Amino acid sequence: MGLFYGMLNRFKYRDISEKSQDNYYEYCPHCYANLTLQKGYSQSLKYWECKGCGQMLINPEVEGDLVWICDECGAVMNEQPGFSEDCGEWKCTKCNHVNKIDVSELYASEDEFQADKNNPYRGLSDADALELSMYQEEEAIEGKANIILVRHRETGKRYIKKLLTIYNKSVYSYLMEHPIERMPRIINIFESSNCLIVIEEFIIGQNLEHILEKGPLSEEKAVIVALYICDILDELHNLPTPIIHRDVKPSNIIITIDSEVNLLDMNVAKWYDPEKTDDTQYMGTQYYAAPEQVGYGLTASSAKADIYALGMLLNVMVTGCFPKEKRVTGELWNIIERCISLNAEDRYTAKELHDALLEIMGK
């Protein structure tokens, strides 16, 4: 695919010495980052992608403004031996992807290229694009551009469309075929070049984060919420291959008008692998994420990481604070303290925590 870059995308030079015109820095014309200080940069390079803003730049000494970029890996093909604009198609020597070389498909500007590059629907098949077009966008949820309320054009039913750049597709595929009670049902998934597009059930209710903005819950109400979450986690953790949610927190919990508690957002969820000693990617939300989720544990995150988050959530629901700021009192603190033990093995399972909380309710 070709890109047309005007003269504004040339490197910019600025003198840094009053005594010598041979000493100069080079700057990006878009973000004004100092190119000379960027790792790997050399003044002899014909092309350079600025580390500050990601824009492609052309050395002023290069004739012409046409740059051909590999659709797959983003490598500049102009510099590859044997490349010609007249060859019709070109197999990138960096990744072996076959690119169509067609001047009728050039971008008119770099802004147009960046818009297409970041387009969440880029690379979808015609069939997927057609199916997605059946969901009419209505509004962004809480101003988040990647979480959108949509309405099916034929049935009129509303759903949530999510554009995820962090995800495990196999987790969503499994949940689409094996829905978990009190979690949004996955209706369909589409994978583009840039993201996973998820169509899921729209659950009407109040976000727990917003509820807590009005003040803490009573201990009884907090325990009831936790009991629901225990049930959901128990099912996830006891699948043939357990799924670890890894992001239990108030904003991921919806309480319906009937007081049903639902757990949302599986974008950082992962399959549990007992052979792993560390997480490939450290995910989670500060204070709710267990030590092992952020690289400070002795093992990779397991089901016990979700129990840690639920313990933190219990304390926040009752006091409005994390334990380091203010702790609940009495027997509930004894339970929370075990939930948030630094040693994952000392924490409850979801079933054990459920039973311990029920005992408190009985008393």
C-alpha cells in the first residue's frame, strides 16, 4: 500500500551551535521530538518512524514523496532490494506478506493513512462487515469511544459493542458457546486487523462504582454483593480449564433493578496454566490486582488473584477505602485479611469464601 507524504513530513533541521553549521539536531515536524536522540536513528536513513508520535518521515535528500509500506509489518518497501512501483505486487522481505502495489489506492495524506491504520474495522471480511452494519450505534457508554450502545436494525434489540485491543479471543469464543450465569452473554465476535469487536448482551442496571460514589454500603448489602460474585467466580474457576477474570472491581459490576449482581468485562481474563511461573502480561487495576498479577508474586496469577480483588472490594464497599487507609471491623475483617494475603495459597477459594460469608450472615 502506498503512502503520499508532503514536504511537511521531511525531517526538520535546527542549528545548535553558533560556531558551526555542521552540528545540528533533527526534529519531527509533527510532535517536535528530537530525532537525533531516538534509539537507532541515523542521519543517513532515508526513512524514519518517529518514536514520539509514530509518524513516518522522509529524509530531505530522498527524491520523491511516495513511500510504500507493507500492510502486514509496516516495513518501508522502497528500500528492499529489487522493489519497483511497477511490479504490481511485492512480497515484503521482512515478513513475506504479499502487498498489492496499486497507485489508485494511495493515501492522499498521512492523516488519511493514520485514520485507516487505526480504523477498528480494518481488515474485516465483507461478510463480517455486513453483519456488523446491522448494529446501529446509538451512544458511547460513559463517554468511552470503545464501548458503544447499539441497536439491531431488524429486531430493535439493544446490545453493547466493545472494541478491544487487549483480549484473549479464545476466552470470548468459549464464553459465547458456554455462557456464565450473571455475566453478559456474548452474542458475536469479529476480529479485525486492529482489535476484537465484541457484541454482548446489554444489562440494564447501576454500576457499583456509581453507587459507591453516594457512600459506602451496609455490611449486609456488601456481603450480599460479594456472595453473588463468589458464585460467578466459582463457576469460572471450576471450568475444565479455569478462567481467571483478573479485574474484579466496582466499575465491572452492574446491579439490576431486581438487585441481581452481574460481573462484566473479560478483556484481561486469561486461562489458568499451572505450569506458568509468571504472567506473560501484567494486567489488572491498581490496589485490586493481586501481587502476582503485577510481577511481585511467587507464581503466575491463578483463581486466588480474583479472591484478592474481591477481598479489596469488600473493604471498599463497607468503608469507602482500601484496607491501608481504613479497615472494616469484626469478623468481616478476619475474612478480608485472608482474602488479601500476600501468599496466594493462604487465600480462600471462591466456594470457601462464599461459605465464610454465609456464616457471618447467619450470625
